[in-house]
Amino acid sequence: MIIKKLVFLVLFCTSGMFLRAQIQEGQTVDKILAIVGNEIIMQSDLAGQLMVLAQQNPNLNVNDKELRLQVLNAMINEKLVIMKAIEDSITASEEEIQSQWEFYLNRVIQYYGSAKRVEDVYGMSIARMETEYREEIRKQILSQKVKQLKFSDIKVTQREVQDFFDQFKDSIKVIPAQVELYHIVKNVESDITIKEDLLKLANSIRDSIIDGGNFADFAKRYSNDPGTAHLGGEMGWFPRGKLFPEFEKAAFALQKGEYSKVVETPLGYHIIQTIDKTKDSINVRHILFKSGIASDDIEKTKQFLADLRDRSLKGEKFEELAKIYSDDKDTKSLGGLLGKFPLNDLPSAYKEFINKIPDGSVTDPMPFASKPKQSYHIIYRKRTIAEHPPKLPEDYKDLEQMAIVYKQNKLYAEWIESLRKTMYWEIKN
């Protein structure tokens, strides 16, 4: 049988690049290698996987029988995982599939240089590629979800980290040169007089509603939420945990039809009416009085951080200043500790600035992503740690992560063995 078959494979490497393999037209592909449930694995599928591996490692012998069997077994395992996901009623939404497709497409365009080049390589339009690969993407999402449910929350104890280190310390790669970073975050706050005027307006409108005014009419006239104002403020149903804690606490405390007092969230002030609710979800309407940020507010925030920077450079301990002044709840108690980062692989958000300053220095104030708040931060480059063999306790965090991955892989292998014992599969002669 002479066919043209495309095999889709995504390999997540350290660079994040993914590759695809193509069986050329004219190749004879007529053999079933394995059956997994209702699915088959063809010789062409295996050839495609091996081709991708060969692209990554040109010295690989794709005709090696042991290698071919390892790859085939990995393909069988992946299909068993997908079968298990379907059995457990795990699904992939259209939004998830589309998002994953766009991610893959952007990566492959980066790899080949242009969308036109991608279409030339694969011999089909981008639109056709999307149609042909949607089912494969769906299966990959199912696989990712079931693995995440089973293994993403794996933890290790200090004893397990120590045992891992004792067992593998002679084979663990050296820890690359790292830089230790701290930061102080300040949220931009509106001028107090503006906030006071906004609060007065919100309370005045609430009084009007209590006196018999129509909530929906006031929402249409005054609400700064463009997504709900035209609907009379109605937000629809939300499960518990999806709204701002302050908003949610007030909304769940109301009886059906009741109005809240004015509630403040990071977005501004709200008047809330609970339309309906269950134990774990709620349907509400609201009027939002959004806090505006003026240029003067931004400059005040940046100047405040600049003053903290000067205090640090004059001798005050950066970590102590972070504990007192930082608005970042995740790092405040740790003295602003962001962590240790490989010197040659700094996060893009930090790289440009950190590479310009020596150890012991602090950056100028710069924007910090903290939606819905508008924020700025300064980053302290405390020290550079030279490349070195891993050791405890200095490299505990790195070794802890390695131990978690090791434990995940071990549990995954055991899980796969259990699937192989309970689900149908066979390798054809």
C-alpha cells in the first residue's frame, strides 16, 4: 500500500522546541505493529517517532532493535494513559484544544522561520494541518490532564531528599552558575482624596437603591464594568473560589435579593446583589466603581521604591526592608526572596536588568506583572554562586526538585505497569 502519512509528535526539550516528522510519499507502510484497546500503532507511526529522535540526535541508530522496541513501548504506554483518561471521564474543551494548537503552531513557525515555510515542509495549508491534528492534540491534553491529576502534587520529605542525594550524588550533574535574587513590590494606589470621593458616590447610590431605586438601571448608568453594565450588572454563575475573596465573602453572606454594603477589592468599590446561590456557587449582579490610577500615583510609587533602593545601597538590609514594605504576599515573609536562577538562563523579565548590575546592587524601579493591580518593583542581586557539585544543605531546593522528579518517574512507571496488567494491548509479530 503506497500512502502519504504524516505523524504528529511533540517533544518537550529543555529549549521548549517541538519537532514533527513526515513519512515521505512513496514509502511502503502496511504493517500493524501493536494494538492498544481500539487503536493501532502502524509501522509508519514508529518510523515517524524515530525520525524525530534522529533529528535530535544524528548519531542515533534508528534501526537498532532495542531502541525500536523501547520507542514502541513508549507509544503503547501513551495510548494506555489516554485510554485511562477517557475511562475516568476526563475531557478536553474546544478552548483548550485551540490554545494548545496555537502554542504548537507558533513554536513550529519559530523553528522553520515562517508560516509559508511550514506549509511547504508539510505540503498542506495551516488550516488543513489544524483540522488533521485536532484529534491528536485532544489526546495529548487528556494525557497531560490524567498525569497531572496523579503526579503533580507529589511531595518529598527531607529524608527522601537526603536518600536521593546519597544514592545519586556521584552521578548528579554540577549545579550551573546561579544568581540569587530578591525584590520589593509596591502596588500603585489611587490618591486618597479620589478614593474618598469614589466611596461617597458608591454609598450614595447604594442608599438610592435601598430607598427603592432599580439596581439594574443604576448599574447601566454608573458601573465601570464594561462586561456587565449593559446587563444591569449581572455576572452570572461562579463557583466558589473564582471571585476576589472580599467580593465572594460578602456575596455568599447575603440572602437572595439582598444588597451588600460597599465592598472594596483590587478593582475598586462594589455594590453587590445576590440573585441566587447554592452551597458551592453563586449568581450575582454588581455595580463597580473602578479606582483610577493617575500618573502622579505611578510616580509616587516609583519614588518610594527609589528611596528604598537608596536605603539599601547605603547599608540597610534589603531583606528587612522587603519584610516591612513589600506588597508581594508570596515573598514578603521571605525577605523578598525570588530564588536562585541559572546565570545563563535568567527569566526574560529579569535578564536585561540583572545582567547590567553587579552583585550587591539593586535595579531601578520597573513594572511588575500583578494583575489586576498595577505594580512596580526593585530587584536585589545579592550574589553569584559559581558552578559547583551539588551538596546539602546549600543546594537543598535544587536537590528537592530532582528528588520530586525522580519520585514522579518511579510512581509513573509503577502506574504504567498496573495499566498494562488491566488494559488490553498486544504487540503483533
